[in-house]
Amino acid sequence: MTETYQDTEIRWRPASGMVSRDFDDMLVVGSSSLPRELAEELEPWDLASLVTYADEFLSGFTAERYQIDVRAGWTRAKERMELVIRGDVERDIGGDHQRIHSLATNHAGITFKHVLLPMWICSYRYREKIYRFLVNARTGEVQGQRPWSWVKITLTALAASAVIFMLYTYFHG
């Protein structure tokens, strides 16, 4: 009997250098009441079509004022940029595995602006638990939470297993 296996061999080599990355319009959720990960998933926004704010935009709607100050927003922006920068460094190094021991980032030309983006915020209660979802009112993209029915998931998995078993027996039986 022949046994085949894959052996991973890693050769570490030192690497250093500079990687440049420009960021333009790094969005930061200015609300502390919205689930940040859901709001970030609504991207990309059509920022090229931004217009100057006018009170008529909100007439008849409820809007939330930003709750994150500029300093906290800058901290969040750096967190988001850090993930992108780290990915750029890993790609620049190459290979399947990288071990980054130090990473120094310089920021230049930093500006900020407040933007009001059209987003529908909804929540509902199901079996005494609150679920929230957000809708990008420009693109219709929806992100949110929903209840899971473990009974339906289990029945679906069992049905799929039965079909696979029947097909296997039919073609290999």
C-alpha cells in the first residue's frame, strides 16, 4: 500500500524594505450605537457623488449625529489601515508564510471630513432577542443579523447527506 502525504518545508529568510500605500477617504463609522462591523460591510459607498449637506435631505427622517470625536475616529482609521498595510507587506515579502517582527508606519497629509451617508437602520425582536440589520440606501446592500433555526439546519444537512449517499450507492453500488 502506498501512502501519499504532503510535507511542508519552510525556509525563513530575512526581509526588510519600504512599502507605500495611499489611502483616500478611509471611512470610519461615527456612531457608537451601530454595529461597526455591519456598517463597514456596507461599503463601498459612491463617494464621488457626495454633495454639500442641506437640511432638506433629512426632512421627515431621523438622523443620528456623530458620536465619535476626531481623535477616536483617527484611531479607528489607523486600525483599518493597519490591516491593509500588513497585507501589503505580506504580499511584498512573498511566499506562503510571513513572520513580521516589526512594522513602522508613517502617516502624512492627514485630513478629515464628516459625511452623512444614507443608511436604513432596522431592528426586530424574535423570541426575546433583538436582531439588527442595516441597508445601504444608495446600493441596496443589506448586512445584518438573523435568527438561525438549528432544526432546519440539521434537517437540511441530513437530507443532503441522504441524497449524497443515494447518489454514491447508485453510481458505485
